[in-house]
Amino acid sequence: MFAQAPTFMAMLRGAEHRFELTNPGYDKLIGHRDVLGRTVAETLPDAVEQGFLDLLDGVFTSGVAFTATGMLYAVQAEPGGPINDRYVDFVYQPIRDATGAVVGVFVEGADVTDRKRLERDLQSLNADLEQRVRDRTQELIEAQEALRQAQKMEAVGQLTGGIAHDFNNLLQGITGSLEIVQRRVAQGRIDELDRFITGATTAANRAASLTHRLLAFSRRQPLDPRPVQANALIASLEDLLRRTTGEQIAFEMVLADGLWTTLCDPNQLENSLLNLVINARDAMPDGGVLTIETRNALLDDHFAASQRDVRPGHYVCICVSDTGTGMSADTIAKAFEPFFTTKPIGQGTGLGLSMIYGFARQSEGYARIYSEVGHGTTIKLYLPRHYGEAEQGEALPGLTQDHATNAGEIVLVVEDDAVVRALIVEVLGELGYQAVEAHDGPAGLDCLRTMERIDLLVTDIGLPGLNGRQVADAGRMMRPGLRVLFMTGYAENAALASGFLEPGMSMITKPFAMEALATQIRTIIEG
């Protein structure tokens, strides 16, 4: 973190300000001089002449940090060489030992010369704006973009300065403990090394935690959870979302009646929806259909046991579906990671989906992606149901004898996810069905060709290679009238609206409660 920071940093020890450590940013600022182990007075006479040494003395003597914004630093890289004017924002922070005494100064800051120059350029341009806009429109756009980038770097510098104190303490804990370990090993005193090694490890772990918090801060704000009616919130955003998608994309909303209330930060939910709609729009450069759907969701113990970090309960589900380019399995696995993006450089930071995932987890919910290359993407946001102070929680519906069968119907289950497939087969067996499993489309077709009797085909739509619809169509050619239950992660109403289902076919969306699956199977077989 020290070496790769976009700002410049240095550690000075003692009243004479001897360089102990510098990072590449600092080396670049001073003209790549050899300064380690030497004092500021010896190595930077230009800085001494400009009063920087006096500022260091003041911080070391008083123990009070000094902060400067836009200070001019005239750098002469070598004696007799040219002088380069640089503008810097920086902070001198005292380094203290365990007793509180000042033992050095930590230097941290950012070179903001480009920003200063750009500000002057913009001021000059604005003095005669009407005339200059016609002649220098493209130059102004480029200057503004460069200014925004410089401001971003300045913000990073300010944030880094804010954690300088904690960072110094962590460095002290690590280096100090290792120095004692090294000295005692050299002396042959190895009996009491554990506590110093533990101290260094603890400081290193705290440093790792600090960097994680820094990343989290950059993409998440503290939440202000309130009871939210998701349908009303989405409806209030309709005009904005329609303008965001543009005329090439058909925008549809399917808002469920009787949708439960959820507890979340409405501003963050709005930001999440806007991010999802923008991503969906970008995935359909040639146009398509974007659907926002809401529904109530019941997740039972069976499903929660097969998923990571999912608790059973009542949830409000918000789905954003597109008919765009889709994602590969490898992209889906990385999509929620911070800074991961498939967009070209300059068109995305890779923080949008990670922010949405963080918001869902902070709200005690979760997010899931269902996608197939060339067939679009659905992202589902699950937020827990809010009952309010006067309401009581409802018991989740469970499997009963009404879901069981005595006829021993044969159900073929085609699902590529081994955990989900095993879960469905186990539940069907408990209810008295004869469950036959296949791990992909070709295996399912073999069963359809060779088995004498199949009462119901339960298949995932998004199978690799041969998808679930192709398996169902081939099965109906061999077995006319075959009943089919599709499982999908896409928005159900979006699929229904596109005429996907034929008579004798039904659909259930993932994740589903086992009670819902058993009810649907019973309905299809008896129908």
C-alpha cells in the first residue's frame, strides 16, 4: 500500500529529519535523488531555502501536525539544472513512540500541479467564453476531463492523509516487534519470542483490516434503513429509468399486488436500481427489452441450507432483467468483486455491482445473478420483509402430507448444479415420488429415450450446451403431451410475456421454497 499509493510519502527520523523510508511518488517529486539515510538539509537544499525545513522543525518540536494546500515547491533535480515549479497538498504528521514522545515526522501529500494549471487555463478560457467556445470546444472538454482526474487524485490524497496516523502506529508495531525478534535471535534468546511475533502479526492483521475498510469506504455509505414500499419507490423512478434506457429499449414494469414492506435505505435502493438499469441498457447496444419485476419470496430451510449466507424467511424480491449479451460463468463468478468490470477503460470503475451487493448484505438480504451468454441477464435483489412493531412474524410454509403422493409418479430432474439437483431429488423422495436425476441436457435426453415411463420433466432452463427448452422440445417429440416444469433464475413474468410456455408447461423461479416446488409439481401432475 505504501509503495503503490498514488500520493507521495516519506518517513523522517530524529530532530535532524533523516530519511528512513520513501515511496516512488516521493522519489519522483524530488527528482529521484539518493536520500535514504541522509538528512533533509543534506539532500534537499532547495526545500531548506523555501522554508520546508522550518516547518518540519515546528512539527517535531510542537508535536502538532501541519497541513498545506496548493503550496509552491520549486524543485531543482540537480545542481545548476532547470527549476520546475510544483504545487503540492501535503501534511506533516508527528511520529510518536510508546511514551508519546515525538521521534520523527511522516510526510504525505499529492502533486496537484496539473490541477492548478488546469484551473488557470479554465479561468483564462472563461474570461472570453463566447468567442473561445467556438474555437476551443474540444480542448475545453479535454481540460475538464483532466481536471476531474486531478481532483480524483486529490481526493485519494486527502483520504490517505486521514489514515496516516493509524498507518504509522501499525508500521511501528510491525517493525519494532521484528527488530526485537531479530536482536534476540542474534543473542540466542529465543524463549520469549512468541509475544513479539504475535504483536507483529496482530499489527499486520490490523493493517489488512484497515485496507479493507478503505475499500469499503470508497463504495459504501452508512445506511439509513426505513420501512420502504418498493412498488411505490420504483413507480416514482419510472420516468427517470425510461429516460435512462432510451428509445431503442422497451421498458416494462411488472409490480406484484400485495407486495410486502421491506426495511432498507431508500436512497441506496434507488441508486442500486439505477445502476442495474444502466448495466442492462449497456448490455443491449442494439436494443431489447428491460423488465423490472417485484414479488414476495419465501425461502425455506431446505433452500437456505444449500446456499451460502442465506437465512430462511420472507423477502421482497426485485428483479431487473434484460435480453442483452449475457454473462459467462466466469464473469458471473467475478461480477460482485470490487473493481471488476468488462467495460473498456474509462467507461466503468467496476464498483457498481459490488456496491449493490454490499448494500444487500448490509440490509440483511442478498443479491444473485442469473445469466447465459446471448440470452440476457437477470439480477435479483432480495431484501428482508419488514413487519413493523405491531406485527408478528409468520411461520414459513412447510411440506405436509398434502404434497405427498401414493402413486409413485416418476419425475426426471435435469439440473447441472449438483447441490440443487440433490436437494430436489431428496425432497421428491421424501414425498413418495420416484426421482431420476440427470446432470445435463444430453443425459436428460438419454433418460427420455430409454425410460419406459416419465410422468414429469423438471429441468433448469440455463443448462450448458443443450438448454432446458431444447430438452423439453426433444422430449415432447418422443413423448407427446409430456408435462414440463421449468426452473429459471430469470424473471418469471418476463418469460411468460414472451410466449415461452406452451400448454402442459409451467415455470418456477429460483430461488424457490420446497413447499412451492412441491405444490407446483402436484398441480401439474393432477392437472
